[in-house]
Amino acid sequence: MFGRVHMPENVHEGHRDRVKDRFLKEGLDTFEDHNIIEMLLFYALPLKDTNEIAHILLNRFGSLAAVFDAPFEDLIQIPGIKKNTALLIKLIPELSRKYMVDKSNIGERFENVDAAGQYILSRFIGKTNEMLLLICLDNKRKVLFSSMLFEGSINASQVSIRRIVETVVKYSATSVIIAHNHPSGFAFPSREDIQTTQKIKTSLEMIGATLLDHIIVSDDDFISLSQSGMLGAENQGI
């Protein structure tokens, strides 16, 4: 009768060390997408062939970004992916967003639409549901407050507008930028987006605040309603 075969603690240790060394020398720019996922999974799956699982994930979801954006429930359906591994994958876009937000925190000053757009894009990293971002500014266009105010369509109800106004008053802001995302569409406003924007603009004017812009985000693209002339001729924008 054959004795039990004892496998090494990590049968891929040499390969994994080479991948890590390559990362330390070159960063991720020279890595293929499957190599990036493979290395990430080292830290959740110490005894499995993560290269094979990386290919399965890419084939299933289509791209690196799509893997990270995939719902938790879909990830745990993949062979070899359990709760801890799926949590690690879902951590990446959230961590990326927090990193970018921390680098451009309170006190940021917007010189132009592009600066505001880049600031806003970083806030929507990994966000797959429609959300509204409110940015309150002082009279020098410096950020006093910046946060996702609520999740759901910007066209929802007057409750949403009331929350915007209450927050602007709380921070004594003189001007405001709002932004929301189109997770599965184009960065182009709908008729309802424009109508709701006008209601928000009017409500802010009643408390002496100015709506500088409404920026719509989709993936890594954005459109400024002010720059596009959709906030009215009198609006000066950023």
C-alpha cells in the first residue's frame, strides 16, 4: 500500500517569486492582464494554480476592469473562487478609489473643467450603481465638502434636491458642483437629467448659492453641462 504523498507547502513557490520580483523591477506596465490577476490571487489562494483561474476570470467577464467590477455573487460561481478570494477582488476598485480620493482631499481648488472632471472621475472608480456626488465650494473654488450624497437616479424626487440644499447650507458653500454616473451608458445627459439640473440650480439660487456645473461620468469619460451650454447662457461655469 502506497504511503501518503506530502506536497510541498507551495508547489508554485519558484514561479510566484519570479512574478513578484518582476513586479518589483518593472511594475505592472509590462504585465498581461492575466498576470496581474494571477499575482493578486497569490494572496488568497496559496496552494492553487492562480494562472489558470486568472484566465477563467478573464474569459468569463471579458476584461481586467470587468473582473473587478463583477458582482460578488457572480465571482463566487467561478471554480476556485470562494468568499475570501471574491472579497479580495472586490477590494481592488474600492481601494483604488480611496487612494485617489485621499490624494485629492478637502482643500482642492478647481482652476477649470478638466481639473474638476479628473477629480470627479476618481470618485466614481468601481461604482457600478448610479450615484450622485455633491461638491461644495467656497468663493475661491476650494472644496469644503465632497461626498456621495445618495445612490439612485438623480431624477428621483424633491427629497434629493432638499438634501442637496441642506448640505450646501450646512457647509456655507457659495458654489456647487454636482456629478452623477451613467454606469451602463454614455456620458451624455438625458432630458430628465437636464430638467432636474435646472430644478437644482433654481433651488440653490434661492439660498444664494451657484450651481457651477453638473458633470456626468461614464467609465473614464465625462461631459460638463456648463461647458456644453446646457445650464443656460448666464452660467459662467468653472
